[in-house]
Amino acid sequence: MNNVETPSSEMIDKEAIAETHKSTFTADFKALVKTGIVNSNLITTFTGFWLALQLTNSSLLTEWTVFLLTMAGTALVIAGGTILNNWYDSDIDTVMARTKNRPTVTGNISLNTAFGLGMGATLAGLILLLFTTAQAAFFAFVGWFVYVVLYTMWSKRKYTLNTIIGSFSGAMPPLIGWAAIEPSFHMVPAMLFLIMFIWQTPHFLALAMKKKNDYEAAGIPMLPVVHGFAFTKRQIVVYIACLLPLPFLLTSLGTTFITIATLLNIGWLAFGLSGFFMKDDLKWAKMIFIYSLNYLTILFLMMVVVTLPIFN
């Protein structure tokens, strides 16, 4: 066998190395920024923005600049928060299977770099949002502060209520989108906030059940770790039930929305109640978690669809 490298084989090796570095960088970036969290929050931000346009009889075409500033600013603030979450949690991320490959754990991105990126992204995002309205920037800052300081640095490692505290942060994006167009108070953004606030607890408690061993190893007092699965399941069902009346407080979105939202709530509650009869708690938690993701996507996209001009 000829072991002498040819120019073509050397070129292939360099291309393979470059491709590996590219894929590693992409994976590190996604893990650092938590792109899934950013994208899901942008859906709710857009919904708040869109509904404010409808209320004020404005057009996306005429408010295109504000739209870009809102979405980019919100994405940067959320990304800044998630990066700082990775920076602060690098010590406990080493013992959890789902987080041990984050770049702040592997060393692919240094902690100093992560801190600088997190603060830089946050500041840039807040500045962009200030070009929309001061209220939008304020809501973004409150969400960032709750997530980074009150959740990540204070309550996550101490209290089972950390999920509820973090829920305030996750409920802010629709308020940011709304306030970028209409800074004054209105029932619609208040209900969007409440839906997001309540939705997060069953969503994250289901995840906590799935990852109970990870949280236990890291010493994080999530509800399933401290009080067990049976108590957690009851809490999940209670929060899902609290969503039932909320669509009826959004009558301005029409009968179609109320009907679909109610069916989504009933379906989720039925899945929740089934947990009292299922022996496989982890299978049930996975069902609840997957349903929660689809629930959020369908519900907020439906708010946009039913307010499109062709339906009015």
C-alpha cells in the first residue's frame, strides 16, 4: 500500500478538517445561544407585535423598520441571557448528561469570552429596542434580569419555586412585541403574558421529570427531585387546568380562535389526567412535554392566522 500523501489527498484532509471545525463551531454556537429557546420566544414576540398592528390599524409594510428592530433586539437580549446562563452554570453543567457538551464546559469557548458575548449581546439588544419604544426595552430588561439574576443566580439552586420565577422571564417576549407598537396597557398583551406564564410550569416540570437524574446529580431542587413524581404530576395538571378560561378573555380574536384554543386546552388536560392512570411516569412526561411544544406553536400561530385580512 502506498502511504505517500498526494496533493489531492492533502486537499481532502484539509477540507475534512475545515468541515469538522465548521460543524463544531455551529454546534457550539447553537448550544451557547440556545437557539431553540430564542426561536420559540421570537414566535411569541412576533405574535404580540402582529396583534398590536391589528389593534392600531397599522401595517407590517409601514412598520417594517420597527419590526426588524424589535425582532433583532429581542433575539439579542434573549441570546445574551442564555449565554450568561451557560457562563454561570458551567460548574453544574459538567455533571448533567444533556449539558456536559456545552462549549463553556468543554472549553471550546472560555468563560471570559462567554461573559463578554452575553453582556455584549444584551446591551446591543436593549439599544436596538430603545429605537422602538422605551417600554419595549424595559420589558426586555425585566425579562433578562429575572432570567439571569433572579432565576439563574439566585433561585435555581435553592428553591423549587425556581420554575415559577423563571416563568416571569419567559412571559415577557409577547409584551416586548406589543409594546414596540402600542406602549399603552391592553387586555390582549396581558392575556398573552398570562398564557405564557402558566404554560411554562407544566412544560418545564415535564422536562424536569424526564431529566430528574441530571438535576439530582447537579443538586438542583427541581420539584420532581424534592417532592417526587406524584406531587409533580398533580401540579402539572393544576396549571394546565388554569389555562382553560383564558381563551374566553380574548374574544377580540374571534370564535374560531376561542374554539381551537379551548380544544387545545381540553386535549392537554386530558393528557394530564391520563397520568394518574399510567404506570410509566417518564413516558407520560414525554407526552406532556411534546404536547406543550405543539400547543404553544399552534396557539400563537393561530392568533396570527385568525387576524389576517383575508379572515376579516
